[in-house]
Amino acid sequence: QLFEQYIAPELQYIRDRLEPSDTTTTKVILVSTGSFSPVHHVHIEKLVLARDFVLKKDWEFLCALLCPSSDEYVKYKLGIENAIPFLHREELIWLTIKDMQISFSESVFVSRAESHAGLFYQQVIECYKEYMVQQFPSFDIKVMYVCGTDRSIGSFGWGIWEQEGVIAIERPGCHFQFSLPNVHVLSSPQKEDVSSSLIRKEGLESPLLRNPSVTEYLRKHKLLGKCSCKGRWNGTECTC
């Protein structure tokens, strides 16, 4: 019930998209997880590449879900002084999608399954899969994990491969060496390494910040750089 509470928007969208007369076409939900602290253009470009792959397979694309990590996790991973609260991370994702003008923006959702339901990313994928089977048993719905090859290699032991499949986007300097039936490795036109950690390191002047509204939002709320006063966490302006 807790999981259902936090996936209500995307669940209603999926329910509205399903045609009772079409139960044979394979339908796909793309799920991408991460801290998104902050989000960058490659996070969204991975979804574009994955969706193109789905359509080339003659599957039906239902929606894409971006699942940011919980505030507790990003505080643990990055330290409270460097982490960005979910409230801001969610808004930055929407700003990035708007700036990039992707054609299927109405089918993209920021899921709260991981950030608010207390689930690890592997559990998020499992829960979505189980929920689709329970709610729509007559439909063939795949829940596919979208990630970079660096995450796919690191996730090898988690059993995600045994689920409906992984779409791994090649990341510069990180090549997937395994041959697995459920893993689809896609090449990326991206030749430079882009990461949230590099943006945090380089700050507002980072050349990796390519979406003007994102840069302005980060500047306005002082979300890059250390926040020793913890203003970004208690709802006040950072005074650092």
C-alpha cells in the first residue's frame, strides 16, 4: 500500500494508456535510478536512447520513470554539506526535461518509489514488475532498467539481469564485457564523461551544465558547493 501511494500518478497514466483490445503487444516501462544530485543532460539522453531501442524492437513504449534516491541516502553518500534535497532534485529534473524539449515529455514521471517509500533501487524495479503483474495480468508489460555501463557492471550481483532486462548505455571508459540475453548495450554519441560528481566539483562554471534554467536554479538556491549552515535542508536560504 505504501508503494502504491507513491506511484499513483504513473499508475493512473499507465492504466489510461492500456487498450483492453491489445494484450499481445509487448509494452515497456523504463526505469532509471540515481541520486540526480544534480541531474544533467545525459540522464535524460539515456532515456531517449532507450526509448528509441524499444520502438525499434516493435514494442510499445508506455512511460519512463526517473527514481531519485532518498534524502537519507544522498546525505550518506555525499555528505549533508554536498547533497541536494529531493524537493530541489525533483524540480531540477523537470527543468532539464523542459529545456531539452524531448518529444515524449508527457510520458516521463519523477517517481517517489525510492525517495519516499524507503526502497533500494533493485527493490524499486522488483516492486514495479510485481505490481504490473498484479494490476494488469492480461498484458505483457516489461519493466526495464536503464543505466550506464558503469552502473550495470556494479549491479551484476543484484540479480537485475534475471528480471525483464537492462538497457545499458555505454559510458566513456567503461565497456561492458559480458554477453547476457537480458542485457542490451547501446552505444552513445556522448564522447566526454559527464557526471554529477564532476558538476559538483566544478561548480556553476562547469561546462557540463548545459541547461540554462537548471544553472539558474542551482545558482538561485545555492545548491552547488558546501552548505555548512544546512539552510538548504531546513527550508531557509543558504547563507554560506
